[in-house]
Amino acid sequence: MTVAATPDDNLSEFQSPEEYDCEFGEYEPEGPFYEALAERTGGPILDLACGTGRIAIPLAKRGFAVTGVDLAAPMLAHARRKSGTAPLRWVEADCRSFALKDRFALALMSGNAFQAYLADADQQALARQVHRHLAPGGRFAFETRNPRPADLAGYEAETYWHSYTDPAGRRIDVSLIEIYDPAAAVLDCHVFRRTAGTGDPVRRTRIRIRYTDRHHVVALLRDAGFAIEAQYGDFDRSPASDDAPRIVTIARRRD
């Protein structure tokens, strides 16, 4: 099945930050995981693909010096408005090529943002940049969805996903068309948001995400100069496995 492309491919999903927070703004379940890790490593902290500051702002309010990096200007502008006087710095940049003078004790990437890097070269560039910006012994922590076959079947017919309440108080139904390319390991996801009850269209976006298995993640990080400190199947620190819902990785910069 062929679906026409939408504008701003892979960024169109991130142009409405207030809506994004209504739909995805919860701190759970990853917030407590990264917070506990930050308590162990200390700061400063680098939050990559930080979005609207869902993880960065609570960490800053706990006293950590946090730098958030994101490519989507509307998300960063909303994060700045939300953060107030918290000790935060926001940087609009590509996580594959950003350059800061600081070195960090912890770099993190939440919200499955790692999946936005669709080719080996993109993932390698990201890992190298993180390595360059970590202090000796610094950690890089992130999660990605595990490529379980059931999750990659796709929906060639539009299929209901979930609902949320938007900033105007309307109930919004979200549905998907998903087409998986096994050769590239990329899921092409078309997202439709409609007013509940009427079906009136609100917004259509498109995002492509790559599914990378845990063995590939380990090899990528080792090649970039990291040692794997821990890998879990979810934020509850359950064991990593082929059947786990997530791949949660903590890697330490080798010196």
C-alpha cells in the first residue's frame, strides 16, 4: 500500500508542542529511571532530543545543571517557557553534529528518540558526538523499542491507537497507518488525529522510526568507545531479552 508523504517528514510530529505535552507529557515510566541514574552519576547532564523538557525540567528542578539539545525549534521554545528560572540551557542543534565546550557526567536520550536515526551512519554519528561530550567515565543512557515481530506487523488499514484531551479541552482520537520495511528495519508511521465523536480532522503527521536489536546497539556503542554497563528490558530493570518491550542501555565512556 502506498501513502502520500506529508511535509517536514520526521519533524512534522514535533511542530505542536502544547499538543505533544497533552498526548505524551507524562513523566512516567522513564522519568524515575533517569532521575535515579542522575542521582548516581551527578551532573552536569546532557538531554538529547529533549523535546519540551519532559525529563530535563524535573531534573533541573532537583538541582542538576541540564543542557537540552533538540532540532525542533517549536519544542525548544515551549520548553523555555515551561522551565522558568530552573538552571537549564536549551540548544537548537542536530544531535549528530552539535558542538559544545562542556563535558557532561551523564547524557541521556528518552522518548525512544534513538529510533529517529534511520541508518547506521546516523547512529554512529550520534554515538560519536555523545562520546566527545562526556567527561571521562561519563555515562550515556537511552531506550529504544525492541524489534518484536508482533510490533512490526504494521497496519495497512487505519487503526485506532489512543485518545487524549487537547489544550482546548477536546477529546482527540489518534489512529495509525504503519508500513514496515524489513530491509531497512524502518517503520513508516502515518498519524491521524481527529476530534472524537465527529471525526473532524485535526492534524496529520508522519514519522519514520528504525528498530534496532540489542546486539546491534551493543556493537554500535563499543565501536564508538563505550563499555556496556547495563542493559535492561524495561525501566523496571527487568532482564534484556528478545521478548522484552524495550532495550534500555547504560553505557560508560572508555578513556
